Amino acid sequence: MKKYFITGILLSALTFIFMTGCDNLFKEDITQYELETKEAVYTPDTTNPIVVAKIIIDSLNVKKQYVRTHESLLGDLITDAVKWYVKEKDGIDVDIVLENAGAIRTDTVYYPDHGDTLYLTDVMLARIFPFKEVGVKITLTGQELKSVLERGASGLPLAEGRFLQVNRELEITIDTTKNPQLLNLDESAIVQEGERIVGCKYNGNDISPDATYTVVMSRFVVYSGGDSYIAVINLPGNKKEDLGRYYLNALISYLQHIDAVNNPIQADTIVGRRIHIEP
């Protein structure tokens, strides 16, 4: 009886320690969603979808295996949209927007509704981007930016959520035969810096290791350490500025701004110019 009593006490103590540890572990993750935003998130009426864009395309591939290993049209659009939106709403200029591909969901392929034209609705977009992402502006050196991009490329050819989609001003070349960035077991430090980013240009010019760049990534990445971009996790607070703007709002507004219903998006004029993967 005494033995079982002591065992019970030990189990209770361990449970308390575990739960306390979990509270601490998830505290920052919870806190990020309690931060204020400057707007309510766009919520479509699922009973009355609104067409927000027409896209001339053979098929819109949102399969996990694809968006986590290739440049994708929706990755291109969401990054361009966020860059435009924070300038339009708050007058904030940023250089680069990086979207971790794990935020692009539904794992499906959408086909044209009429001929070669796909009708993209607000309900579809809310399902594809379900996480209510909010942007955070961070300041990175060129060297830190390369480290972030190395983390994004480190999982290839596997379809990992940390693969990064980028805005039109950034062009990167990835060589998957080179050494990937490696982290320690608890993903808290880099043990081998990667060599896969063999080309990286911003507005046509090579990224300078010592120059500084303003970058937008999501709260999930910046505050919660999602996908373990160590260069971002290690940034001091004065290099982080919460923007309080939702990615989904940015995308809907951007498509309206470019009048993508009356001026359909030609997918083949956008995709394939930002991320080049070798071999």
C-alpha cells in the first residue's frame, strides 16, 4: 500500500511539472494571438461566395507536395499582396515578404470553371489560408536573410512546411545537391549552415551580407518560432514590429486593387521567375 501511495505522489508531481512546463512552452504561442490587430479578419459568407479573381491557368495546384517544393501562384500572390497592403494601409515600405508554405492548405487541385479560366472566390481563399496570419516586420542583415532562406530550402526534396514562398522583388536559386542547413536535436541552434542558396537577388542585385533588409513574416514564425528559422528567433525585440494586418485581408484587397475579375491573371506570366531549383 505504501509503495502505491508513494508512486501516486510521484505521478502527481510529474503531472504537475509536465503541465506547468507545457504552460510555459505554449505561453508565447498563445500570447501571439492575443496581440491587437488593426482590423477584423475577412470572413466570407460561405453561402454566397464572391468571385475575387479570374485566373487563366491549366490548373491551380495547392497540393502539399507541390506548394512545399515549388514556387506557386498563390505563394506569389500572397507575398505580393502583403507587401502592397502594408504600404497602402499604413505607409510602411518593406523589401521582402516570406510565406512559409505550410500555411497554404486544402491539399487539392482546382481546375478552370469556364474554358481555361478559374474563378477564385473569397470562400476558396479563406479555406486555402485558414490560419488568420498576421504580419510582423523584422530587420535582417543579408547574412541573416540567407540563413532564413537556407532553413526554407533545407528540407528539399521533402515537402516541408518551412519551404518559403517569396515576393516578386526577390529571386533565389537553390541547389539541392549542396549541404542543407542542419539544426541540433531540439532545433534551437544551427550546427551546420547551409550551402544551398547559390543565388539570391533583390531587385536584380545580389544580396549583400552586410546590408539590411526589411522583411515580413508571420506571427507564427516570429513570435512562436514556428518552423525554426533560427536567425529570426534570435532577433532582439527592437528588430521586430508587429503590423497588425491579416494576410487574408491583404490578398482579398490586392485582388480587388488589380481588378482581377475584369483583368484576369495570366498565371504563366507570374510563376517561375522567383524560385529556381537545381538540378
